[in-house]
Amino acid sequence: MGAAEPLIVIENLRVEFAQDGQRAIALRGVDISLYKNEVHGLVGESGSGKTITAMSIVGLLPRQALKLLSGSIRYEGRELLSRSEEELRSYRGSKIAMIFQEPAKYLNPAFTVGEQIRETIREHMGLDRSQANARARELLALVGLGNDGRVLAAYPHELSSGMKQRAMIAIAISCNPDFLIADEPTTSLDVTLQAQILKLLRTLKDMKKMGVLFISHDLSVIKEIADRVSVIYAGKIVESTSVTRLFGHPMHPYTRLLLMSIPDARRKGRRLAAIAGQVLDARADPQGCVFAPRCPMARDLCFKESPTFIAHEQDHMSACHFAEEAWKL
Amino acid sequence: MEALIQCRNVVKVHRGRGLDGVTRGFKAVDDVSFFIEKSGNFGLVGESGCGKTTLARAILYLDPPTSGKVFFDGVELGGLRPRQLRAFRRRMQIVFQDPHSSLDPRMTVYDSLSEGLINIGMERAARTKKINRLLDLVGISSAQSSRFPHEFSTGQRQRIVIARALTMDPEFLVLDEPVSNLDVSIQAQVINLLLDIKEELKLTYLFISHDINLVAYVCDRIAVMYRGKIVEEASTEELFSNPKNEYTRTLLASVPGGGFGRSGATAADIVRDESIKHTARHVVSDTTSRTGNEPDMREEPR
């Protein structure tokens, strides 16, 4: 895993929007390296910049509101940020595909599932109608929707939400992308369905050796599916390491507190760690650490100087002046 | 122990006329019986659409049950006249999942909390005192009571909804997915708050959630609901250490990251096992242990 060249490298990505005449900072320096055949979890609260990160990779940021986009996103060494819309379109779908939280919103209610899969295949792979049809059938079987063509002829409203998400996944992987971005794909599903979709994503990843960026607010889901995790807070990656290390020995106080705030039946009766205060306002641009105002460990230095995102131990990056002390919290 | 809430064979049928003009019924709650002790903390868990909320609404007589009886503090609610029922309403309240839609956007927090108190004819001074005390209890500064809901974050709004539910000094609170819309760190704040006020005000909870892990953390007893029926009911320890029902086991195994089902087994492992068992019947089924006769696409295609 570690030895190979990363497929996608994001460096110091900064995104700002104009909001009611004011500057809102969505991302304040995101660094992530994404590899093939690896599930990279991106975890953070709502508004922390998870989806903006994903949208930057596929070049789908709302252009009107965008004020600043700096840093770099390289795909196999080539810069994506300077590409034209035309060039990006050939990437999307064929090289990088994406699935979302609410499949119902992204499937067109007026077309059958079959038509929607065929559209993508024909656009990117240049197959004729019958080839596309055969491929669509194959894909539906792959995602567990049967191969008798029943779902192929169904409209989205005829499917349950779990089936819709499977159909979305079928469309996403239809052109054999190297990379799949899954933005909270199981959040609106019941736990039993969630377990099945997670399993399906893992199987597909193993089968196709895809890289996956799995976005979630739920640390337990991340623990279930990811190989590596980045924790994002207020538009900044604060910690990044393997799943085992993150859960075993967190090196950022935010991660540590998040882990302690998950209700666990086995720790019944013990008070949950609640992180005091509110998430940093997007308009604020503090000099020091973004988490300092809510951090129980914060000292003078934390308010004065922003910690750099560096490796504190082998393969364990953290942006905290006192990373070594975080696990004691 | 005395029961505050008792349900006996509660059934709720939703009726509707289809396009063909034929009226059909759908049994959303099917013969449910259980009781909740005074100051108990009772959890109701199950997937979406299994009838959790319908059952809660039937218990509160917001949508009276089609058949069966609900007793509140020993009194059968079905036998009451509307006026008498209203007196009981005061003693039971409900908190919904989405605080955005359960607060009136055009009313200030103070006005929202006043409504019930005005109805019972409380004087302004006493009202203000009470509202300030409740806001303080849920951790909202009383100086903010003249603000509108949009000026608060989701977590704060849910606190306000909880404060509003408490204005009538209820004994029984139904919490219908109260933290499902909240972020993890905020979720923890609200759970802590709910457990604190339960202790302080000696409340009885019916806690509804799809998240068995959360329900287990909060509640002492758990009922597992599946397709309108309660398939298993036990104390939390009992349910986790010795789940008897197949569906309960699937649910426990589906908890991500943990795997309560068997030692060391992850959700994926168990689901795989389950699906092997069921593949013969459910080719395109999404829920592993679906067995009923629901006439939709989820059933086996022939």
C-alpha cells in the first residue's frame, strides 16, 4: 500500500466562497494522498468541508460563488485544478465516479434504471445499444440486484432505498473508474442495509482494485470500512493515519474527543464526552489552531501559532502542537 | 414496580382507497403489548417503516389505536371523553427528530414555550419565570428567548424543543429519534442532557431509535420491533448477551465497527452468513430476514 505512488494527491487545498458579501472559508489547507485499492475514510461533522473536498476532486464546485481555489489536486501526477470543464468531463464517470447520500435525488425519476446505466456507458465507452444493455445487466447482477432484467426495466420509485443505492453504485462503477468517491452513501439507510452496502463496496473495491474516498460523519462506519482515515475539522485535516492507529492511539485532541463521544452499549452509565462550544465560524480566520477554542488542552501557543500538519510517528500525521498528549485526554 | 404506561394488544390499521376504488388496510402496528415502569427508560428499536412512530402516536392517543387498550397510570385512555383526555395529554409529551420542522419559524422561543402555559391560564410573570428556568435547564441562555429558531444551531434547536416538551411538567416523554439529525459531538451533548433531566425531573422515557447501540446506551429495557410486531423484549443486558430472535441478532450484528453478534465477527461477516441462508428465497431482497408477504419489488422475482 504505502510503497506505491498515490493515485490522487491533494496538497494545501484552500477553497473560499463569497457569502452575503463576506468571505467564507470552506477549506483551509487540505492534504490527502489517495491510493489505488485502498479505502480512505474522511470523517468530520457537517460543515467541516467533507463534501467540498469531494466536489473539488471532481471539479463540481459551484463556480459563481467560488472566490478562491488554491493548492493542488494531482491525478496520476497531472494537475486537475487547471483543467477545462471539457477535460474534466472526460475524467468524471470514466476515471473518477461518485455516489451520494440520497440516491433518490440523483436518479432521474422519469427514466428506468436501465436507461440511466446505459446512458453513462454509451457516453464514456462508446458501446452500441445491445452491448450497453448486456453490460448494464452484468452490472446490476454485480451489485446484487439480480440478472433477470427486472430492475433494469424498473423506475427509481419502484425500488427500495437500499436498491436505489445499489443502482447508483452500478452506474458509478459502470465505466470501471480507478477511483470512487462515496459521499455518506449509507447515512439514510437502515443499519441492516448499511452493513450490506458497506460489504458490497468493499467487495467491489477488492474486485476492481479501485481507490475509494469514503466520506462519513460516523466514526463507527469508518472503522468498519476504511483502511486509512483523515479527520477533518473546520476545513482542515487535523489527523491522518491507518484505522487501527486512529482508533487505538489518536494524536489529535479532536479525534480523541470524537471517539469518546460515541455512545457504546458497553460503556453504559458512563457520561459521554461532549465537545463544548460550536464549530468554528466559516468567516473566521484564526491565527492559531482551528480547534483551540474548543480544545481542553489548548495553551497560549495554540492561539498564536497554527500547528503544521506533519508526521509525528511513522505513517501518522497530525496538526497539533501537543500531539503526543492527545491520547491522555 | 408500578406501570406508568401499559399497552394491551394495540393494533393500528391505516386504511386507504387505492386507484381502483377498493379500500385496503395496512396493519402498521400488529398486536403489541408491553408496559413501561414509572421512571423507566424504555427503548423501542427497529428499522424505518416498522411502525415505531405509529405505535408511539397510538400510545399518546394522537392517532388512537384501531383496537387494543392503552393505560396511562392505570386509566384507560380509550374510555375518556375528549376533555378528560386533554388533561392526560399534559402529562405526556413528545420530542421529534427534526427540530427544524417542529418549531414554528415565526414564533420566538419565548412564544413557542408560552403556548401551552397560556392555554392553562398561567400569568405572564409566572410564565416568564418558568420559561427561563427551563431554558436554563437545557443550557440555552434565557437572554436568547426573544430570538427566532433560525438564529440557533440544530443542536440548540433540539434543546429548545426539549424545553418546550417540559413546559407542561409531563411525567412521560416520547423521544422519537431525538438525536438522529445531530452531529456526533452535539449528539453526545443532547444525550447527556436527556439523561440529566430524566434524573432531575423523575421522568419516564419511551426512547425510539433505529440505532440499537444508542438505545442500549440510553435505555434499561428494549423492545425490538419488526414489521409492526414486537419480536423481542428484554432488559438491555439480557438482549445483548442472549438475543433470542433472529432479527435481533441481525440488528446487533449490523452495528458498524463493533459487531455485537459474535465475538470478533464484524457486521459484514454476519450479513454474509445471513444472506447465504436467505439467498434461496430472496434474490433481490435488501433486508436479510424479510419473510412476510409484502407485495413489492423487494420480494423474490419469479
